[in-house]
Amino acid sequence: MKISNPYFIKLLVLFLVYFLTGKFGLSVNAVSGFASLIWFPTGIALASLLIFGVRLWPAIFLGAFTINFLQGATLPASLAIGMGNTLEALAGIYLLRKFGFDPAFRKLNDALLLIFMGAMLSTLISASIGIFSLYYFSGVISSSQEVINTFFAWWVGDMLSDLVITPLILAYAIRNNFKPNRFKPAKIFELFALYALTVITSLIVFGREFGIISRNMPIAYLVPPFIIWAVLSFSLRNVMNIVALISGIAIWGILNGNGPFVVGPLWQNLLILQGFIGVWTAVALILASIIAERRELEERKDDFISLASHELKTPVTSLKLYAQLLQKDSNKPKSRRSQINLFPKFNTQIDKLDLLVSDLLDISKINLNRLEFRKENFDLNELVKETVKIIKPELKGHQVQISGRIKNDVFADRFRIGQVITNLLTNAAKYSPDAKQIRVTLKDVKNFVSVSVKDHGMGINLDQQKKIFERFYRVRDNIESTFPGLGIGLYVSAVIVKKHNGDITVVSTPGKGSTFSFTLPKKSGKDL
Ligand code: ADP
């Protein structure tokens, strides 16, 4: 492998950063010589694997092994700790990915996943393996009290690292949707005030001058409002900067014996600080992600309202035009033929309006939890054929091939399932203007029946695939205006399918095409 190989360089950089920050952590303080409460490597490892991929795991293994070996752990203990730390990061990534973690923290789910799966759960692995190997292979800890103390220090140190360091790195590495009014002087002044007041207050609480006064006084509560201020007004990057700034000053204060958390031995003081920082960082991440979620929905809703009004206006304008034509020609007896010619056009526009209003009604019914289903037994094969026939004019010359067959009837709302099929077919035609083939496949899969619609169109990238079933979501780029739509069809379809205890999914390759599939439970009249 060449030294200039990008993978090798990343591996080397991660190893060095891991090693140096680890060394720093152990030099500041370490319970039983090995468990540091200031342990940056865990958060660095999780963030790096999230950003650059799990292929970088050897850097973590080598980093953890070397640090511990040089610290005096025996060879088997160092190997075991290296493995524990690597497994911790890999388990963290596995859990986060499994539950759909988005490193941009756009949803409450993302904050909760990092807190519970990343920070609290995955770190148990490294702490347990670490303590086990120190106890059995190195003999550096012997009493049960030492085991408990070392375990807690190890766990809390790793937990804090995932809570603070990971989002700090991610906030710089991942583009977030939030665009504050950066260039407004008032906002810049506010940002400056936030940083200045945070530093001043932290110095008062944890610093040398006032730190001695503040000992034994609970004045730490003066600091969290600045974190909340950052959350309410600025991006996640600033929030994490503020958390890092406060943590840095607090650690410096504690190392010098100052501040309200100095109550006993160093490791205990750091543990109290970590609890404080951990809780407030968790609160900040939760708040920030809720705000980001709300903001995105608001933006989408605004876009939706403007799109919906536009889509409603077009048919209304056409109808008005036809009405004027009729009125103008009404006195001319010879124009009867041209008047009759107008009627299909009237109908087309009225159908468009009808469709739009039904879509809007569906959304409001879903919001009010009033979408009702009239279930019956029917043949899904027939419904697919019938739907293809009805919507043929809307498919813009696309050919639909149907293959496969479902053996039994399904028990579902025929009209609503027809709506789902219509939506998938019209999307397949709409988003594949240059390909003319659409394939519908029907099959039985264990206890479910499955219908999939495959096109050879523009496809959808992985990030967007996660979102297209959400309310008002439309893929945003310059081609958006070419394809009319409100971004509610797939959302309504997903609600319909889920309410039938089925599932709807997409597999897609940008530039190659998409396959949307939905499943329904096989006919079982009673439990539905
Ligand atoms: P719309 O009214 O915008 O079509 P949908 O909810 O039906 O709303 O779809 C949401 C988004 O998903 C669309 O804006 C489009 O970008 C994308 N999409 C849906 N179906 C396809 C497809 N077959 N191929 C590519 N993109 C699709």
C-alpha cells in the first residue's frame, strides 16, 4: 500500500489524533491509571467512522492498543482494551445506522439515538471489556470498590466524549439545513455577546479569581442559560462551541482546584462536572433537534402553501378563460361545434381541481386522525389492471407491463389501495420522462402480498430516499419546477399502507431508476 493512498493517510491521521488525545486524557487524570474522565478518543472515533466509514477501524484498535501498552498494561490487556474500544465504536455506528441516525441532527430521533444508543449503550462495551482485562490480565485493580470506581470513570468519560466531541465534529463536517441571517449586524453582535458572556460567566464560576468564592455555592446554574441561548438563536456548530468552551474552562478550573464542583479527589470532581455537562449537552441536543425539525416542517409547509395555491390557480384560470370564450360565442349560432369542443377541456380542468382538493382533504383527515377505511375482500391483480387502464391517459405514452400474480384475495380498502397504485404509477411516469417502460410485479411474500412499480427514470439519491415519504417533501433541485406536484402523494400512500399493517419502501439508483414496493398482509378478515 502506497503511503500517499488516501485510506492510509486517513488511517494514520486518525491513529495519531486518537493516540495523542488519549495520551492527554491519561496524563490529566486517570482512575487506577487507565480510566480517564477526559477521554476525547471515543467521540473522535465515533464521528470519524460516521463521516469516513467503518473501514477506518484499525486506526482505533492500534491507537487504543498503543496507548494502553505504553501506559503499562500487559500485552493481553492492551489487546483486549484495543478490541473493546474498537467494538464500542463499531457497535455505536451499527446502532445509530440501524435506527436511521442523521448526523445533521434534523430530528428529535437523531438526538435521542446519539444519547441512548451511542453515548449510553455502546460505551458499556469498552468500559466492561476494559475493566475485565485490567482486572484479569493486568492486576492493576483488585478491590471491588476500585472496580466500581474505574468502571464508572471509564463509562462516564466515554459517554461524555460521545455526547460532546461527536456532535462537535459532526457539526463541522456535516452541512446542516439551518441558515441563520449571518450577515445581519444585529445577529453578529448577538453572537459576539453570546461568546463573550459565556467566557466571562464561566470564568466567574470556574476561574481562579472567583472560583474560590464559588466553592460550595451552587452557582454552576449560571452557565446553562448560555447553552440554551445558543440553541435558540444559532446553529448546532455554535451550540457545541459554547458547550466545548464551558467544558474547557470548567476542566481548567477543576484542575486548579477552583469552582463549585471541587468537593473531593480530582476524579470525583471531574465526575460531577461530567454529569453536569452531560445532562446539559443532552438537553441542548434534544432542543436543537426539535427546533430543526420544526423549522424544516415550517419551511416545507410554506413551500407547500405556495405550490398548492399555484396548482389550484392554474385550472381555475383555464376554466375562467373557457367560460369567457363560451360567453363571447353564445350569441353566434354557428359556433355550437366549438362550444361543444370546449367541454372535454372543462372536464380535464375540473378533474385536476377535484384531485387537488381530494389530496388536501386527505392530508387534513390524516392530521385529524380521521382517515377511515372500508375494507372488503378483493382481487389485487384485477385492481392493478383496472387502475392501469383508467390512468392510461395520464401516463404520457409509458407502457406498463404487469408480471406475476397474487394467489388469494386481500382484505383492504379497495379505493385507497387503488389510490396508492395510481400514485406510484403516475410518479413512475412523471419522473422518467425519457424512458417508456414501467414494470409492475405482483407476488406473494410469506404472510404478505407485494406490489412493486419499477421505472427507468431519474432515480432518487440515498439521503432523499429517507425523506420522500414525509409530509410535503419534494426533492429540491433545479429540476423541481419541471415536475408539478405537492409532495404529498407518497406521504398519503405511506399512511394508507401502514394503516393496513403493510409497508412501503423504495430502492433507487440516481440516473438509473426507482422501484417502489408496498406490501399488505394476506387476507385475514378477523385481525384487521
Ligand atoms: P409529488 O407530488 O412531488 O410527486 P410525492 O409525494 O408523490 O409528491 O413524491 C415526493 C417526491 O419523491 C417527488 O417530489 C419526487 O422528487 C420523488 N419521487 C417520487 N417518485 C419518484 C420516482 N418514481 N422517481 C424519482 N423520484 C420520485
